[in-house]
Amino acid sequence: MSSIKNNKLQLVLMWVLLTSVLLGIVALLPVSDKVDTNTAIKAAPIATTALIDEPASPLDEASTTNSMVTESAVASIAVELAKSYPKTINYVIQKGDTLGAIFEQLDLSQKSLYQILEVDLNVLALDSIKPGQMLIFTEFEGELTRLELHISLAQQIIYKRQGDSGFEFEQINVDGEWREHSYIGQIEYSFSGSAKKAGLSLFEAQFIASLLKDKINFSRDFRIGDTFKVLVSRQYIGDQLTGENRIDAVSINNRSRNISAYLYEGAYYDEAGLSIERAFVRRPVSSKYRISSSFNPKRLHPVTGLLRPHNGTDFATPIGTPIFATGDGVVSRVLNHKYAGLYIEISNGQTYRTRFLHLSKALVRKGQRVKRGQKIALSGNSGRITGPHLHYELHMRGRAVNAMTADIPIASAIDKRQQAAFKLALNNYHAAWEHVKS
Ligand SMILES: [Zn+2]
């Protein structure tokens, strides 16, 4: 380690020398005073940065790798110095981990945990951390200054400290590249087994079964020899799969009939352009309850001035008001959150997700299939809020949108004006089946 340190020291000395020489040269050049001063001001911080930054990285290593810090006087000075530099800890989430336990394990304060949870109320991303995802903590002088949640290669949430009053967050979605894969198969026994054999994942097979459940009975209607074709787009960053995928088109030949579904502008239609999914309704509560606070992604906290997006629509509902599912789907979360209170999340197909916060009672459980219009909960005032209300969110492809105005599938067929564009999309799908390899 000492040789590394010596090398670093030499580097720093070289920097100082080099900078001095450069400054000297500049001073000798026959230019105006103004340019001279500017160059000096610009050059000086470079030397300073070099002096501070260069020793920092080996010292940081010493402070985190405990076994290296013993017996050496140099190392103990190093530890003291390291405290005044940001320290980064990468933590891979394990099975059974909770955020509270991770904070405790890393000796991070409960105050910062609550401050993080308060801002996470706007995304509720930390409420569903999964094994294998990574948390990157940055600490400065014993205080948490930044937390990154790496959900997948394509999706990150960054919580950044803004002074004493709390954190703000930033959602990062990397577009990457979507590559289309084509799968062709034949029914040999079950659909899911045959789909798996053709190369589709279980999740994709289940998605198709759920999408076409009103058109075909997946456990009874298939006959050996029936065929199917599927187009799937999978997201890549570089050559790595991110885990995000989307079914673009499905065509099933069942005995003598054809059943198909094509994704067009976020919704699925059959060959004739009729909607396959049941549409959404706008409101999860009766129309007699007024909206008390609208969707506002730019809202600021009235006291701290921190960005606190209002990612949903609030309805002024007294405790115990019935709440209805706005679309068909599967209950993906029923959880209690310090700030969101008791809340339900429903996954409405591949594109949409809905959330209902501050409930008094949930009438559904995780994994349960729900229908549009089904009573799912009673409103309440759970979590940290000033008065009873329902906070309702609609997410489209992972992002919160205004549920009262968003372009959601409400129509039952492709609009006449869009027929030509829809036909073109169909032709492209048909061509892809012929040319794209799985
Ligand atoms: Zn709200």
C-alpha cells in the first residue's frame, strides 16, 4: 500500500510542478492582463483538486476494508482523513431483507430512513425491493446523502439529500434497445408447456392466456396440432437483457378458427380492430365525491420547498367509502406504509398499474384477479395525511400519469381515422413473423 501511496504522492507533486510551469509559461506569454488572470483562476483549482482527490481513493478503500487498517499509523491517519470524503456502500438485496434492517445493519440513522420513506411515498419503489436488486448508499460525515435503487439495468431511482429538510428523488428510465423475437409452436399438451418449448417464458405464456381468456378457454379448447405464433419485444442495454419485455402480437389457430391480438398504441386489438381488453373507467369512486387535489408532477412542499410531485388524484371521501377497481387486473400489492398508509396496487395488464392509498380496509388479497367495477376497498385516513381522502394513481409503462386525462383504452374499437395506420401495423407484424428469428 505504501508504494501506491508514494506513487500517488509523486503524481500530486508532478501535478503541482506541471501547473506551476504552465502558469509560468502563461505569465511569460505576450497577452493582455485579462487573459492572464483568467488562465490563472482556471488553472489553480486543477492543482487543488489534484491534491485533494489523489490520496482519497486509496484511503477510502482502507476505511472500508477493515483488515487492512491494523497496526499502521499511516492507515489510522487515513481513516481520519477518509471521514471527510463521501463513502459509498453497494448493497445487494438478499431474500428476507427489509429496508429498516438494511439501514440498521449499515448503521444509518432512523431519521434518514424516515426522510427517504417520506419522499418514496411518491413512487413507492422501496416498498417492493427484490433480492438481486442493488442499493448504493453514499455517506458523508456519517450522514446519508444519496441512495440509489437499481431496480433493473434499465430502471433506477435516485434519492438525493437537499439540506436538512429531506430528500428529493429522480426516476431514471434508460430506453435501451427493443429487439423483436418471433416464436412459432404447436400444441402438444398444455398451452404453457408448448409455449415454453417454443421459447417463451412462463410469464409470457400466462400473459397471453390472461389476454385472450375471453376468446378461448386455455384449459379446455386446445387440440393437439393447433398452432400459435407470438412476437415478443425484449429490452436490451448493450447485449444484456434488462428483464423488461412486451408481447407485440399473438395469433392462435385453434381447430378451424383464428384468434389474434395485436398491440397498437398501448392497447390490444383483434384482426378487425376491435378492442380485446376491457376498457378502463376514469374514477374509482362514485361521481358524488369531488376531486380535492389534482395530479401535479411539479408540486413543491409548502414548508421545505422540496419537489414533492403529486402523482395521483385525491378524492374527498369520508372514511368507509367504497372503492372500485378501474380496470381488470391482478392485485400486486396490499401493504402498509408509514406515509401512504394501507394501500392496494393492481396490475392492469402489461401497460397499466393502478394504486389506491390511505385505505381503512382492503377487500382483496395479493394475487387475486379483479374485474373493473369490483369493490376492492374502503377509503380511510391511514398513513400521514391531514384528513380522510382517497389518493388514486394510474401508471403507464412505469410512469405516473394523470388518470383523469390520460389516453387510456376507453374506446372499444380502432377509430375510423386510424384504420389505415392500424392496417400498416398489422402488415408489419405479419411480415415480422416471417422474417424475425427467435
Ligand atoms: Zn394525493
